[in-house]
Amino acid sequence: MAQSDQFPLQDLTSILENWKGEEVRITREEDGERIQAVLHLQDVETGERGSTIDDYVAKRFIRLTGPGTIITDEAGGPLPDERYEIPLDTVIDKTYDGVQLYLTTGRGFYILTGPAEC
């Protein structure tokens, strides 16, 4: 894939599938807060939920599963339930440069860094 190409959303899963068994870093910026997670990627799953009582819970998502840690400005610790979900309800922009995936959603900005750079 050429540098900084836009890519179809379904290709997101294919890219992440290639990272299975490797360490992946996720950086999320949302509402002025920056959170990082590093996980040993074991599984990638996309899904949809029905109605939820919480508007914050995304109906469409991609779930990355594996042991890892999460780091915020205040603290760090184990990744809850060994999984990380990225909401896909409103994807505004997506780019892949061969090493990093950049996703801008209605909620925030995500950078997923592949195993070559972690």
C-alpha cells in the first residue's frame, strides 16, 4: 500500500490481522485527554451492537484482544478484560502509511502503531 493512502474500512481488519502475535501500540486523543495502550495482539474482531442505554457505547466497533497495559496522564495498569475497542460509528478519516493506522472518528483521534515501530 502506498504511503498515506486512504483505504476502505474493511481493509482495517486485514491490516490488523497481519499484526496478530505482535505488540501493537494504540494512542487515543479524545476531549483533550491522551491515553496509550500497548497490547500483545491475539485477536481482531469487528461487531455491531443493538440499542444501548448508554449513548457513549458504540454500535459499530473493532475489538483488539490480548494482554497489555494502559497508560493515562494520571496512572497506568493492566488493560481491562484484555481488550480494547475502537468505535466505528462515525469514521471521518482513515489513513495507513505502512506502519501506522490513523483513524479520526466522531469521538477522537487514534493512532495504531504496528510491530515494526513499537
